[in-house]
Amino acid sequence: MHELVRTNNAVLITAIEALLKSADIPHMVLDQHMSVLEGSLGMLPRRIVVEECCLADARKLLEEAGLAHELRPLAPGTNSSVVKSEMTDDAVLGGRLKLKQKTSGHRVGHDAILLAAATAARSGDRAVEFGAGVGAAGLALAVRCPGVTVTLLEIDPELTDLAAQNIVRSGLEQRVRAVTLDVTALADDFAAQGIGPGSADHVLMNPPFNNSARQNVSPDPARRTAHAADDSILANWTTAAAWVLHSAGTLTLIWRADGLDEILAALGGYFGGIVVLPVHGRAGAPAIRVVVQARKGSRAPLALLPGLTLNDEAGRPTAEAEAVLRGAEALRLTSG
């Protein structure tokens, strides 16, 4: 038997059992009588276990239900091929969006969903996502904002193909498209893809933010492409964003918190009205990310907002974070 989940949350146990039963996956709940014998009802965790033959299906079922964070790590000696495949099918936004993505390389996380939530698009707006990967941020934006059209730009043809598949699977092919294009490509290359100067209302981007000269980078080529770049990337991407955006368009990006000075330097030549939202992984801890929004040609002063905390001191997701990450609510970057 393989341990799937360990928790003392009775409601969660009941919900997971219902999922497994509905999928006809045999399972057992262990230790459910132990807390009664010990006189400490609810204090000792209970374990949900499944046979090896059902482990892959059970883990995938919980991942699709948005419960991947509850899964136990594989026990030492477990045949990893039982649960690993080349692709996974993952649910985000509380199951509103399902994404096909590779098991290796860059994987969709909170950054993409925060980026989409912070992009202040309205029906009829045109948005372009730079470095879209499998399309998580752009598709999350399209799901949250009906009537917005989105173009996903990605340099890797394999990821562009996955993004195109995710567009169709989400039923968004009338409003979202994916193209293989380097953000630093020539204007003629952009034009060949139907993207001209001043053609977008919004650009959203999560550029690679680790410099291999200063930080340890992944040995995995796909992860390295997604996360590592040289010092010129912010300047190059913001220049491209300024070219794509119309005269009052907005740029929204997410970056390392300790790189805020790099963002401000890159934005200075084209953008103003900069709003900065620090993102804290845990209450009381330093910020790990900053979400930054700026308007092309604006001269408004910079505004630093109160931070967004993802988890409380006990490590539980905050209500504010859950509303954005699972509830698909907007993350409003306003200083007023």
C-alpha cells in the first residue's frame, strides 16, 4: 500500500474518500480509530492509502481536484514510473482551467496566476503575454475576463504547441492564440504574426529572472530557459512591450523581490505610474516576489502597496491568496 494523503482534517478526508469512490479507486483510511483510543479525537492524523496499481490514477485525480498540495511524497523505493509520465494534466484556478504540461522543465506555479490576476483587462481589450510557456497566465486572464483577446508569445515551439492544445481544451480558440516568437525578434517578425506597433492594450510577462553568473540555475535545459537569463532581458522585454503597447497601454510583470531596482531601471525610459505589490510567501517573512504594473508614457509617481501574503504563520493559505489563486478573483493594483 502507498500513502496518498495524511491529515487530521476530517472534512478533507471525507472529500477525498468521495473523490476516490466516484472514480472506483480502492483505498483505505488508516488510524481513524487511533485518536479515539488515545482520547485525543482529531489530534492524530489519519492516512489514506491505495494499492500501487491505483497510485497514478489516485494522484492524478487529486491533482485535477486542486489537491496536489495535500499529496504525500513518494516513499523511498517506490517505482517512480508508476506515477510519472511525460505529460501531466493539471487543474488551476480551483479547477476552472486545466493545463497540459511536461513533467520536466518549468512547471506552472503561483507566479502565472498572480500575473494574470493583476492584469487589469476589460472586455474588448487586447493582451499579449511574453514568454507564455504552456499559456497559463494568458489563459487564466481569458478565463477571468470574458471578451478579452490574448496572444501568447513563446520562443519554444514545443511549448507553443502545448499552449495551442490548452487553448482548444479550454474552449478559448475564438479569443486566444499561440505563436512561436522570440520577444526580442525584429519588427517584421512581429508583423508576420499579426502584431504591430501600438496594437495591444496590455502586455503581461514573467521573464526569466535568475542570472547564471550570480545564482545557481537548474541543470534541466527547459527549466534553465524559463528561469535564467542575462542582465539585458528586462531592458529587452520592456522595450518590446513599449513597442507593442498603444500610447496609454499597461505592462504587468512579476519578478524577484530583490530585483526591484532592476525593474525600475528598465521601466524608466518608457513607463510611469508604477505600482508595486510585494508578495510574501509567509506572514512576517520578507517578500519573495513583486508584482509591478506600469503605464506607457505616464508621469504619475510610484506607489508601493501593502503586501499580499500567501500563507499565514502556520503555513495555511490566506483567504486573500485563496480568493485569487483558486477563486479567480482579480488582484487590483490601485494606490487609492
